[in-house]
Amino acid sequence: MERATIKDVARVAGVSPSAVSRVFSDGGSASTETRAKVKAAAERLGYRPSLLARGLVSKRTSLVTLVTGPLGDPFDAELVECLADALAEDGIRLLLTLASSTAPGGGSLLHALDYQSDAVIVSAGTMPLEDSAVCVKAGLPVILVGRVLEAEGVDCVLADNRDGGRQAAGLLLRTGCRHPAYLGLGKTTFSDRERLQGFGQVIADAGLPLDERAVDGRDHGAAFMAASDLLCRNPRPDGLFCSNDSIAIATIEAARALGIAIPEQLSVVGFNNLGMASWQSFQLTTLDYPVSALAGEVMDLLKSRLDNPKRADEIRRLVTRLVVRGTTRRLFASS
């Protein structure tokens, strides 16, 4: 069966194609009777208006492209859901495209131009400067989530990663840790590098050495293996800051497998405050980086950019809050 067209709807409704177009256009003028006829015909034929075709006329498609990496981490999946819900409340649909491992961000970013998106949100890896320039030149707003790129027409929103790292280090030192360690993604992400910088600076100021280990991959198994390797070193870490909650949870499981008591022998701090962090089986101490607040900032930047395309670029950092649970010692917490 062929897909119904605007002409088919017009024929069945007994109106002109331009009348059908007005009915399905925001602010289009049409009588109540005409609207009823067109809606009934569209429902009968299974017709839905093309956002791309509408965009050729109105210069807006009510479509926003989100470029993201693999959604294996619950934080990334939750961000997609939050953004989709927030956009839907404003009548905007989300086009999800995954960044290629061979061209992270690049080719996927330009899909936003192919589909005439109103804007592009990038929450994956790196974005080539030349790609952002192409989008901006085409009048397409670009919002980066989780990293900073100082380029014209590009807005950025991310956590205050360095301060989060400093908070984690301060807690571990206050609770008596003397062999601190960091387990992250090997400085492959912008946020990872900043969190390590903040954490490492406080540890260095305390005159303590810092042990580091990178996770070779982004799946749970890779994090478990990296944590196991780190916990078998001599001296063994007694305080561990993980760059995200998923790695921290894998670390808790690795410690249990090795017979290391948490928090008596090992304190663990994560980052993000995923829902599972509060589960009874984990009770993870972590930095709260609320997805809802992140999505809210993205939406605010998006609306303001669409309303005023020439406004000054913005970089917004969200404050993180330490949530202390059962994976850190409390012996010196009040000192």
C-alpha cells in the first residue's frame, strides 16, 4: 500500500491541498468544518504530515537531533529519556543518532543537517571543530553536553567536574584514607580528565601519592577487571574515587569477590548518583549530578538560542553535591 499524500487527504475531504496544509500547520487558518473534514480524512487514510516538508515552508521542523554514544551506561540512557520528555512537552520530536566509533560525533552530527533539524545536542565523545562550524553556518544551534568547546554558536552544559573531584578527595581524606586511587576511563573523556584533575590536586596538596588505573572499555566486565587489578596492587588502595557510578558499582562487586570489606578496608565514591546507587545492595557514596537538571539546562539553552540565534555563547556548569551512604567510612567525618 502506498503512503497517503496531502493530495489524497484533500481529495477525500473535498478541500484543496492548501487547506490541508493550513490545518496541519501551526497557526494555520481554517474553519472548524474544514478542520473536522481534514482530520477525519487523514485518520481514514493513515496520513501524517511530513516534518521535513513542513520545515521547507516554516523554516522549523520541530525536530532536534541528539548525537550520543552507546547507551550502556544508565546515566546516558536516562538523559535520552529526560530530553525526549522535555522536548515532547514543547511539541518537539527527538531524532537519536549514535556516534560512530570510527567518526565519533562527526558524521552523526551532520545528520542533523540532512534531516533539517532545528538544533543538535551532542552528548558523545568529541566533536570536530569543522563540523560545528558547518552546523553554525547553516543556522543550526549546537549544544554540547558533558564537555566544552569554545566555538561560535556552540553552547555547553556540564557538571562542575573538578569541584566534584575535590569533594570526593576531601571526604576520603577526612575519613582516614592514606592510599587513595582513581579509576576512570583513561582520560579519554573531557569529564573524566576534569574529575581526575580536581581529585588529584587535593590528594597532591595532602602530600599523598595517587594510584591510577584506566578501564579498558565501557562495559561492566571491563570495569570489574580494572577494579580487580587495582585492588590487587601493593599497597592496596584504601580509598577509591571512580569517574562514574557504573565503574564504582563494578568496583564494589570486585572488592566483594576479593574478600575486601567495604567500607572498613576500602572506601568507594562514585559520580552521577544513579538510581541504583541507593539500592540496599550498594548504598554507594557518590556525587549527585541530576539528569533532570541537566536536561532542564539544555532545554533553556535551546529555547534561548532559537529565540535569539545571535546571542552570546554560554558555558553552564552544574553544581554537584556529595551524597554520603554506606561505602565510605565515617570515623573522621566530622573533623
